[in-house]
Amino acid sequence: MIVRTTALLLPLALPQAPELPREQEDKTMRMLIFLLTALGTLVTASADEYWITYEGNDFPENEGWTRHTYAGGAERWLEDGALVIDSISVGDLQATDTYQQVDVRRPEPGELFVAEWRMRLDQFEESYDALVVIARPEPLGDLTFAHALDHLVVFDDWDPIPVTPGEWHIYRFESEDMDAYTLLVDGAPAYEGHFQTPSLLDPLLAFGNAARGAASVSRWDYVRFGIIPEPSSVLLLTVGFLARRGRG
Ligand SMILES: [Ca+2]
């Protein structure tokens, strides 16, 4: 996070400014360093406080996620840095195998709640099985992204969002207020919606093969979520600073 934000700021915030008198230049540089430091601290505090990742290097329950299974769970293994969840091989459509975190919070103004997962669905039986569920804090609301081979749907819309089957895709959920949200697929906005209410779910983010009566083979390269500064607010701060600097 820190690296990314700083990388965004530096090219904008460090233009050549040789015409400033020496003393003023020093003052400007001190201000700039102060601003970058302050911003860096802010970003660090926010991001470090709340940025949860699963990278597929170990089973999720060994990395702070809670595993829930039904009917014995799925067969699963780690392969090329990804978790493979195979609920087809167990031969019981009732079997489920999911992983969850409960630390889902609301972003403050100027922040963005982001959840991103890179996954590939290899097989699919009966109905939607590979899911990502996000449930927000009070007022309770939830939403479910459900993957099929060539599309995904959002419960309870059912309007298919197409994807190329058999390939890895990056799904990214973004919300400023935990009400309206945008879903991006491979970086392109693909769907806009709102959390479903009422909900019986307490705050959580869960992924895995979750449906009883359906089965699938899903691969999860990573699942990451948390709160980040809105790119636009970081940009505005920088532009504002440069404008003041230009006038000074
Ligand atoms: Ca991975």
C-alpha cells in the first residue's frame, strides 16, 4: 500500500522548480516532505490496521481464516500458489467448504472498501457453488457473487456477467459507503449494485464452495480485502498542494 501510494505521489509531487528562491525552495521542500510523511503515516495507519489477505500459500485456516464445512467438506490442495477446492471428487453435492473473516468495516469519507479475488473455475455441477459473500456492519446487508464457468451472477439479480471460461480472472469489489458498489472484472467495470437487505448475516467476507446441492472445482490464487484511501482523494491532496506551491 505504502509503496503504491508513494509511487503515485512522487511523479506528481516532485516536478522541477528551479525558479524558486533558495530559501523558499527549502521551505517548499520541507512542506513537501512533511506532506508526504503525513500522508504516508495516514495511509500506513489505515491500511495496516485493516488489510486482510489470503495468498494461497497455506490453507486459509492456518492464516487466520475460519473454515466451515458441511458433509465432510471438499477435497482440497495447494497448487502453484493457489488453493484448489474440489467438491466434485467427494461425490456428494451437499458438501461445502468455505473460509471466512469477520472483520468487515465501513470506510470513512475519502476511503474505499475493496475486496479482490483472483480465481479460476475449472468445473461446475448443478448450480452456482463457488461464491464470495460480503456482509456489511449495521444496518445489516449482504451480497453474494456466484461463479459459473462462463459468467458470474449477483444474488438475487441473476443477470449474467460474462467471463471467458477456463481462465483466471481478477474480480474487484469497490464501495465508498457499503451500500452502492462497483464490481470490476479484469480491471473493467462490469456491474453496479447495492447490498441486499434485509440480511441475517453478521459482518463477514467468505469464499469457497458454498452451496449445498451444487459442486465445483475452484482455484483461488488470492483473496484480499480491506480499506484503502480513495485514489481520487490522494490525487486531490497532491493537486491542491501543487496549486498552493505554484502560487507561493
Ligand atoms: Ca497466490
